Amino acid sequence: MCMSKISATIITRNEEATIGKCLQSLDGVADEIIVIDSYSTDRTADICREAGCMVRQRRFAGYGAQRQYATSLATHRYVLTIDADEVLSPSLRETLINLKEEGFTHRVYSLSRLNFYCGEPVRRCGWYPDRQIRLFDKRYAAWNLREVQEAVTFPDSVRPFELDGDILHYRCRTAAEYSLTERRHAGIRGRVIAAQTNHVGLIAPVFRGIKAFMECYIGEGGIMDGRPGRAISAERYRSTLTAYRIARRILRRQHTQTEQK
């Protein structure tokens, strides 16, 4: 019986520091690797090409749109999505290799993700097991086109099968790097919030920020994670505050333009 095949997809933007380990972890798992690069200015694209990946450059159009575009280029039915700062754990590699040998029995698979903050694994703050749909039959599932918090959509009749092993997600090397990433995401979230509502009150950003902090630090157990838990919860506050402030500015500008017409 022929071994089943997997297409791996990655979206990148200036990932030369992490992409090598990501690609190495896919060795023996992925039968092809498709990289959608948002015009990196470092060696990311070159590293991927040297590793034998199919590289396509495309202006960033939101996380969901980029991932689905990568999926559309896959030549195999089953698609494994991984990020440039993620690595397949040894146990997950073994699980996937065995799955290829035995054959796929489900249309959609969920994988747990262990997130790292400045090199430390975080098992609370809503960061673990952080199960996500990352392996699927592209005939029955697809990425939605959301700019942030993108997800794989599939028929209600399909039940994801949970695989053993973790995706190891190295979110940041420094606190400053994590903060920069969160600010960038806050800008996208702010535009999304503005598109989904007609009004953001004066105190709403602060209220939402405090609520986000409490949910992370208390509700999701960040208090038990020590220094990383405090830092992640504080950043959750700042990014949420920023997102709602941006949404408020956008809506006020739109209202002013409407009144001037």
C-alpha cells in the first residue's frame, strides 16, 4: 500500500532566525512544503528555496487569506499548516509519520500547541493545550478569510480527531519582540472591531483591557505561571486597550466624515 502524502504550508515575513528549525522538523513528514512569503527583506525566501520549498511571494492580505492561498497550491489532499516560529515535537513527528504509513481515517485533525514565552513553556494563560485544526483534507475543509483569529472551517458533520504530540510554538525570544507582535496584531484587531460595531465608548478601551487582563491572569490561571504569566497578562491588557482605542479613533473619524457630507 502506498504511503499517504502531506503538503505542508507556511506563511512568512522576515523569519530567517526561526525558519530553519521549522523546516528541519518537517523532514520525513511533509512531501512538499509551500511557503507564501510577504516580501521578506532578509534571507527567509532564500533559505526556503535552498531547502527545496515551493516559494511564492504575495502581499500580506490577512492571516486567513494567506493560509488559504497556500492551501490552494497544495498538490496533496492532506494539508498540514505550520508557522515559521513553530516546530513539530518528536512525539508529533512520530504520530504524523505513523499516520502516513497507516493511512488517514479522518477528514480533519486537531493538534495541541505548546507555546513558549522567552524560551519558557507556558501551560496556562489560555496557551495550552491550545488545540487547533492544523491537518485536514482540503476537499472538506478550508481556512476562513479573517485577518486575525483565523480558523479552519468544515461541515458540522465532521468531527476533528485529536492527535498525540505538540506543535512547539516559540512566540518570542524577548519581551520586546512579543510586545511588538501584539501591537501589530492590535492594529489589525482594531480595524476588525471598527468594522463590526458602530460605537466604542470613551471608557470602553480601559474596561476591555482590564477585563482581558483578569480573564488571562485569574480566569486562565496566569497567576500560576509566575513571571511569564504576569507579563503575558499585562500584554493582553495593553494590546486589548490599544485595539479598542484604534477602533474608537476609526469610528470617530468615520462619523466626522459622515457629518461633513
